[in-house]
Amino acid sequence: MAQQNQNIWQLNELLKINHIAEKSYLEALEATSNEELKQFFRARAFERNEFCRYLGAEIRMMGGIPDYSDTNTKINWPDFKKILASKNARFLFTEINRIKSICLTHYNNVLNSYEFHEGLVKLLKEQRKIIGRSIGYMRYKDGLSNTNQQLIANL
């Protein structure tokens, strides 16, 4: 039973992280007028909302109660409104990648430290893969294209 409670606690931590990330992306969506960024933030917010739904369902199936509270997370979340107001695309990309890297670390810790049923492991790995893929996209946009200059002009 103690292991079950620990598993539920860890899943709730992932749930909180994804819930806060979703809210952050929605705030960023509202704060920008750049259509490319709007599309990116909308897609990431939708992904995180889906993650929350699935994690919440898994927590309930394990006998737990999903915890969507924003308290007790050790992540320093960026204020995307301020970042977008600064018109600094590189800083924006850096902060997004920092948050995603932290999320990936949490997923890795949970997957490597706790035992879950095969279906849940598959779900967590898929979520981790999706987060990783979008990091790659942002790094590409940040370092290998001229999009930075366009975004700075259009933030």
C-alpha cells in the first residue's frame, strides 16, 4: 500500500507540472500577437491538457485523487507575458526549453524510480517523447533558422 501511495504521489507531481505548464502556455498564447507563436503555444497547451486528463484518470484508477494545485512545485516558472514584452526571442526559447528540460527530468525520474503497469509506462514514455520532440523543434527554431529575427519583429 505504501508503494501505491508513493506512485500516486509521483503521478500527482507530474499532473501538477503539466497543469502549470498548460496554464503558462495559455498565458503566453494570450500575450503574443505572433501567429507562429500562437500556434506553438496553443498546441503545447492542448498537449499538456491531454496529459493531465490521462494522468488524472490513471490516478483515479489507482485509488487516488488528482491534485491540480499549483503549490509545492520546485520549478521556477517563467512569466511569459514579461518575456514576450521584452521582444527577446532567444530568451523566450531558452525559457521554454528550460521548462521542458525540467519536465523531461521529472518524467525520467518517475520512470526510472517507480514501478507502474505496462500501459502507464507506455503513456508516460509517450508523453516524455512528445515533450522531447517539441524541445527539438524549439532548438531548431532557435539556432538554425532566421525565425528569431522575424519573431523579434513580430512579438
